[in-house]
Amino acid sequence: MVEALQEHPRDPNQVLIGYSRGLIVVWDLHGCRVLCHFLSSQQLENVCWQRDGHLIVSCHSDGSYGQWPVSSDSHPAEPLRNCVPYGPFPCKAITKISWLTTKQGLPFTIFQGGMPRASYGDRHCISVVHDGQQTAFDFTSRVIDFTVLTEADPAAAFDDPYALVVLAEEELVVIDLRTAGWPPVQPPYLASLHCSAITCSHHVSNIPLKLWERLVTAGSQQHTHFSTMEWPIDGGTSLAPAPPQRDLLLTGHEDGTVRFWDASGVCLRLLYKLSTVQVFLTDTDPSDNLNAQGEDEWPPLRKVGSFDPYSDDPRLGIQKIFLCKYSGYLAVAGTAGQVLVLELNDEEAEHAVEQVEADLLQDQEGYRWKGHERLCARPGPVHFEPGFQPFVLVQCQPPAVVTSLALHSEWRLVAFGTSHGFGLFDHQQRQQVFVKCTLHPSDQLALEGPLSRVKSLKKSLRQSFRRIRRSRVSSRKRRPAGPPGEVQEGGARAERTGLQNMELAPVQRKIEARSAEDSFTGFVRTLYFADTYLRDSSRHCPSLWAGTNGGTVYAFALRVPPAERRMDEPVRAEQAKEIQLMHRAPVVGILVLDGHSVPLPEPLEVAHDLSKSPDMQGSHQLLVVSEEQFKVFTLPKVSAKLKLKLTALEGSRVRRVSVAHFSSCRAEDYGEHHLAVLTNLGDVQVVSLPLLKPQVRYSCIRREDVSGIASCVFTKYGQGFYLISPSEFERFSLSTKWLVEPRCLVDLTKSHSRPRNGSGPEKALGRARNSGSQSDGEERRPGPVMEHALLNDERVLKEIQSTLEGDRGSYGNWRSQRMAVGYSLSNGGAE
């Protein structure tokens, strides 16, 4: 078997052929003869030329490499050197090697694999050896290939490598070979979004400049281990104007981190990373530096790249995030019932995190938690770097997954909910206001935790069989009476009619009242703060609303002391209302509309003159969105006003709902508030407020893509993000005003000589950095535009092919073409 085939670096008539049994041949293409050959005793994996063609380096299956001098002598030459870099114990194969010369005379040896088989056989490593220094770069995903960027001029005497580019299965890593210590280069695009599994997302629009600058500053201090080298891989030219506002996308991860991404344009750019690990006692010491290595360690491993999907403790996973962009307060909740409240600090600090326990079962008898244990908080002061620093930890008991979270920075309150109930915490006075248990006596499954679901599977199967039996019995009862022949004929006719109706009519499903005994009825799905009329129509007051999986809505009236007595008097809460939806469908959204039927503004928006004061003269309305219908109630009487039965009409269920502001393209000062809705069928709809009229409907996500639907998050201005794979967000817009459109220019330039190691004349091209635009009806540039840039579209391919073939000369001599293209968001890079 031929394992390697390489052209001579200086003479195109000579080809190097490597066979798996160890035979290496230099073949003369012009004379059709063997110029020289070498014979190794080990199975061959790969070979490479030295730049001047006087030396050949081969690598083998036993973890060794050898150097062979090239001469005109036809007799087999002996190797100049044979080395097992990680011997003497058995080693894995070296699958690829590069031998690169420098002006200083000391070469770089760069190879993939070769690690000791017994102890490090599962590592994905690329080793760099130069001038007595040796490092094995350890990747957390399989290395697919690597290349070394060298002197571009093929006539140059030396390689002089300056960067190592490694394509791993989950990321692209560039290592600076000219700077001492060989640090990695920070990627401006193709970031490893899924460095740890994404567990939740949160979008914040129109970030104030001060908060943005503080985040960027905190993030820049986390990047000191990166090289100052400019990213060496050039792309096209960005045609996008600067985005008109600053947007953040926050992703929560399984390893307890929250990453802040610049989502203003097309490319997601990592601004800052927050880790919650140091608050808790875990197996991993957060002070461990991944880049640190002992002088005597062998092999000299150094972990590189950001992809590390294996969390040491799944309880650290982030489940809910809530950021107030005006106050700088952040609430983060996790898998083991932990709720952290953090504030932004520009300086590093060392302080203890105050701990408060919230017992959601309130010592009720007969309940015993069978799930995972809580995370133990680290005692004493903890060191925090600049950025968001936690100052209080609320620990829910039982330590179940936090399913809902709301933060009101003006009242200094945070609300949290689990499958057992919900609670309210005053983070200014650092004390609990109240807890409410929503657990139904039949909700035993809620006490088993996510790791124990055997009973739930048995119960669901049992319920399914019961439903089948009930449907058979009821169908038998409904059969018409009469002679057997007539009955059969009538049944057949009804069946045919039914089939025709199924084909012609849209999918319909009657809204059925669910049993209160269904599992997880106490699961708190949504929490909402509002200043509205709850008790009577003469006085409005702060309130907290909670919606559960069983179709119950709880409303608590709050008494928040005025600012001058805020620290002296406690916050009071009293349950004022309880609404039970008749169909008992899960409540996924709650919203209060003011006297002008406009949603209430966010906390501190009015104080910063960024929103009109709500109308408190007219009567307020309460909108409750369940999975199956939208319903509007009047306040404070809570009498039903109107409703939209989504499931009965369309057979779909609501998965996500959010208020979006739709601005006019023509009139700058006009806009409307409507609901953006995502269903379990992957449809995205706009429903008008307050009349609940369906406006438009689009097929957005494949109905089979359950993870994509579950990951969807709406923005305040009618856009949305959802995961199309673990590493890629797709972005869409329901608004004609707010578009983020990818625009760039790709040059196809002449190339008369093959560039060495991936660099060459095209290095002079412009860079595509953070390209993105918020366009408003701008005219497109001419040329084939690929809206989704998936090159499996035959029509687009034919357009491009015909454009290129019209001006194509001989092979390798293309005329320069300029094409304006669009591309989908793929970790901020072109797909």
C-alpha cells in the first residue's frame, strides 16, 4: 500500500513514494526510473522532504522517525538518525512529521502522535522540538491534520516556520512558533462555541456603552496567555457597516461557565468568560493552570484549545441566566438548585460568598429527595478575578434543577423556581422573603431527580396502555345499532370519510382537560415581576407571578420599602391570587399590559429615559400563555376577556414566547409590540397584542430537531437564535427593520505557483473580521448571493460554475473574480 506521495520541493520531475512495508523510493517522472531508494525495518506511516531536497524524514508505526540522505547512489542508504522521541517503552505511531530549517541552523521537528502507548495512548498530541525545547500540545478532540506556516517564497533557502495550524475535530488552533513558550493565537472567528456542552442561552439587546466597555476590559485580562501575533489566516473583505447597537448572547455551559458573546453582527466574538466553579468544592482545583507544566514532567504535555466537553461534576451545569444591563446585576442558576447573584467589579477581590438555604418543601411530611446531592460551597474567602463576582448563594432544598429565574434590579429581588416550588430572595438585605411549595401529592417523580427515571418510564407506559384501552371502549360504545350488514357498511363509509377529512383538513386536536394527578404539575415554568393592580383598582403595587406545569398561576403582592428605608424594613409578600386554567396545560409565559395595552417596561428602563412610563390610569390586562392557548384577563378582578386556542386550531403547542418590538422601516418613531411564538412543530409565529390575532407564520426549525427547538431564544427586536448543531447557532429575523445580514467579498486570485504549507501570494488579501450588519433595505451588491451558503444547492453551484467558467483559462491560471456572498453563522465563520 502507498502511504505517502510527495513532489520534490525544487524539482517537479521527482516524486517521493512511501510504501507501508517500509520501502521509500525517489522516482524520476521524466526518465521513468528509480533514482534512489531506502528501506526501513518498521512499518511506514508518512514521509516528508527537507526544503532543499537533500534530506528525507520518515515516521513509523512504532513511534520512531528517521532521516535519510538523498544521493544518486542506487544502493539503499542507511539512515543518518533513527529516534524514538518518547521511548524506550512501546509508543503509538507517528502519523505525520515535518522537518523545517531555520536561519539559526537548528531545525524544527513537528510530529503527530508517538506518545507512550500504556499511559498516554488515548491522547491527541502534536509535538514540537526545537533548540532543546520540546512540548507535546495536548488536544481534547481528535487531531485531523496540521500544517506549518513558513516562508512563502519557494526559492528561499530556509523554511523559518512562524505558526503551527492544527485542525482538530472540534476546533481550529494556531500556535505561535516565534514567541518564547509557543503560546496559542486567539481566534477571531471559528470560536469553539461548544467548548463545553451548551445548556441554556440568554440574549440581551442594546447594551449600554459603559457596561460593554467594562465587560471587554474584564475579558481582555483573561486573554493574557494568548500570543500578540495577528491571526495568520486571511479570508475575504467585509462589506458590512458597523452595527448600530451592541447585543450580547450569553451561553450557559455544563462545566459551570457562562460565556458572553458579541452578537451585534454576524460573527460571534467571545468577550468574557465567567466561571462559577470556584464558589464550590469540586474534584478540580480552579487554581490549576492548564498551561502550567513541571520541569521534570515527561512527556512534556501542555493542554491547548478551549474544547473540553467533559465536566467533572454535572451539577455545575448552568440552567438559567438573567442579566440586568442597567444595574450590572446578574443571576445564574444551576442543576443542583444553586442560585448565584453577582455584580460587576473592575478589580480582583477576595471575599466570602454569603449562603442562604431555601427549603421549598417547608418540612412537609412524606417527601424524600432521591436525586443528586447539593454542591458544597467553599468555606471562607474566595479569590475572584475582575468581572462578575458572586456575593450571595441561595441553595434550594431539595437541590433540584432550577427551572425558572427572574431578577428585578430596581427592587433588588430575585425569584427562582424548581419542580418543587418557588421562592423570593431579597439580595440587598441578603434574606429570604418567602417560599411556596407547589408539589402535588402525586408528584413523586419530582423527588427522584434527573438521574432516576425508571418509575417514570413504567408509569408513562402504563398510562399509554390505559389511554389505548379507554379509546377502544369508547369507540365500541359509539358504534351505531342496526343489522350487521348495515353497521359494517356504515362503518366503512365513515372510515372513508374520515380518511378524506384527514387529508383535506388541517391538523386539529381538541384541548382536553388534564388530570391533576399528572406528574410534574408543580414544576415552575415561568416567573414574572410586575407593578400592577392586583388587589383593587385604586392602588397598584409590586407583584410576583408564577406559572406551573399544571396550569396554575400564583400572584403575590409585594411591599418593597422606599429607598430611604430599604435596608431597615423587610420586604413583605402575601399571596393575592391563584388562577387554575381549566385545561391544565403548562404555563410558558406571563405578561401584564398597561392601560394602553403596552407591555410593562423592564426594570430601570423608565429611570434611564429609555422607555415611556407605563399608563397606570386605565385598567391593566394579564396575558397568560400556556402550551395550548393564549388567554387575556382583566385586572384586578381576573375575569376572562379573550383567548386564542392555538392547539385546537393548528395542532401545535407553544414552546417559547417573548414580547418583541417591531419597528417601522419607513417611520423611525413608529413601532408595535407583538408576541414572537415558537411551537413544537418548529413554526415561528407573530401574534398581535392585545387582540391575539395571528399575523404571520413561518416554518423555521425542522419539527424533528428537538434540541434546536429547545435551544431557541428570541431577542427584544424580533430576531432569534437556535442551535443547528452543538457548535453552530442559526440566526433568523421576523422584523424587516432589524436584519443581521452577512456581507463579504471573496477574491479568486491568479496563482502561478503552488504556495507551500498553505501560505502564498493570497496572504495579501483583506481580512474578514467580525463581519456583520444591521441593514435596513440596503441595496445588494451584484453577483451570485448565497443566502445560506450551503454548497449543496445545485442552482447556486451552477451559477458560480458558469460565472467562473466564462473566464477560465488553463488549469491553475484563473482570472481574478470578485463575488459578493452571504454565509450562515457558523461560530462566526463562513460555512
